[in-house]
Amino acid sequence: MTFAGGKLIWMNGEIIPWEDATVHVMSHALHYGSSVFEGIRGYKTPDGMKIFRLTDHMKRFYNSAKIYRMSMEYECDELIQVCKDIVVENAFENNPYIRPIALLGLGPPGLAPKADHKVDVAVAAWEWGAYLGSEGLEQGVDVCISSWQRVAPNTIPAMAKAGGNYLSGQLISTEAKRLGFAEGIALSTDGTVSEGAGENVFVVADGKIMTPPSSSSILTGLTRDAIVKLAEKIGLEVTEMAIPREALYLADEIFFTGTAAEVTPIRSVDRIKIGAGSRGPITKELQEVFFGLFSGKTEDSEGWLEDVSSKAS
């Protein structure tokens, strides 16, 4: 299957055709997983194209590079502007998904890169719909508890959005789909709930909203953070706490959050129906508030929506 993607990609300071954005087969990242990246969504709003939490995403991008001691040639503000420019240059008809990536490229062989190892940087963008299916946003999706656990603390840093980390996600998601589920949820090494293959998890029980803490080997997602803040604005409190596996089966509602998944309800776990087996009222309310940011129904009081035409400060 060929993935056409967008028409243009920014790579190492130049905007080039999609098909020309290549790396050497001996790039360090191909052999050792040494890349960091972000997933960012743009939305067509009544006030034009906006990018959701662009600056926050790019700060995390640089933090991920910092954890892995990757020396970035470009300043954060430069790449923020590049993300805006590549959306404009591609002239998308639908909502774009933006993928900045930094990777250790061609250099001296060896597991430990030299301090001056070349870091290749690119920003791609393409049109991408609902990650777990548009029907899933309303009807919910079926998930399973994966046989694969998330990494233990102080092994691989879960707070870095690094390419190598997603080998774990591949195992979780591939297993789930092989078994007929839309997605998998992983447990942490202590047996409590961690996160989905590429999504954070929220659980609703008796009117209370819970989500695993950062110590549960999760990537602290920006959509996760947005949902916590939006919930507070409408009078709903979210508690970070360790969640046992069986609490998922007994929940009234469960939903995923993530840049790709946005806010996706879960209707069953391990073939056990959650609540009524459909999107619950709290999940629906949070979806409406979240997507309302892009329709204009929800006030953007946090300044999360950044105009693609504005210049970086």
C-alpha cells in the first residue's frame, strides 16, 4: 500500500517534494530507534485554519530531544513557524495532521552517538481523519487488555515521545487488531492500568473521572491535559490515581484521549460491556466541549488555537 501523504515536506531547512524526503539506510535512527517526534492536529474553524496546542507540542518535542541529548540545529520558534508554513504550502482541503521529527542520521557507527552526530529534522503534514474510525467517536470502540506491559520506570523514559518507545505500542496495537479489537490497553509493571497503544485512558465510575498518573509509565498527553482542564471548567473533577485492571470492567464509562484519537469512547473491554455498551453522558459532554473549541462553541480561554498565518514570537 502506497501512502501519498502531503505534497511537500520541510526537511533540514528546505521545503521539498514528499517523495524526495529520504534518509540514508545507515542512519542511526533506523538501527537504534533514536528519533523523537510529535503528532499535532490542525482544524478548520470559523476563524480559519488553527493548530491545536502547537507551541506546547513543540516544547515537548524539544524536551524529548533533551532527554536523549540530541542537539537541535533549529530553535523552537523556527520550527513552530515551519509547522504553520507546511500547512499553508500544502493547501489542505481537510483538517491536517502535522508530524515534526528529529532523528540521528548518518554518522559514525556505534550504539552511543557522538555529541556532534548529525540530527536530521523534518516536518511533514497530511490529511488524517479519526484515528479509531469516525463511527467510533459516537458508538465507541472495542478494546482488550494487552499481554504486553508498558516499560518499567527508569528503563526507557516514557515522558519522551521517542520512536523507539513505539515498538511497545506496535506490539500492543497489532495484538489487539489480530484478536479483532480496535485497540489495546497496556498495564504497567505493577499490574495497574497504564495507557493505550498510543492513547491515554480515562475511567468514569459513580460520577468520578479518573486517569492513571505519570508514574504509571504513560506519555503525559496534551489532549489528556486539555480534557482535565476542560472538565474542570464545566464542573467535573479529574483525579490521577492508580487504576486496577478490574476497575475497567466495572466502569460506567471509559474513553481514550490523544492527538490522533482525540476523544474516543470505549464500549467494551475484553468483550465485557462498559456501562450501557455505548458512549456515556460524561464522555459525550467532554467530546462536545473539546470539539467545540474548533466549531467556536467552546471559548478558547487557554489560547490553545494558533493561527497558521501568524509569525512565531
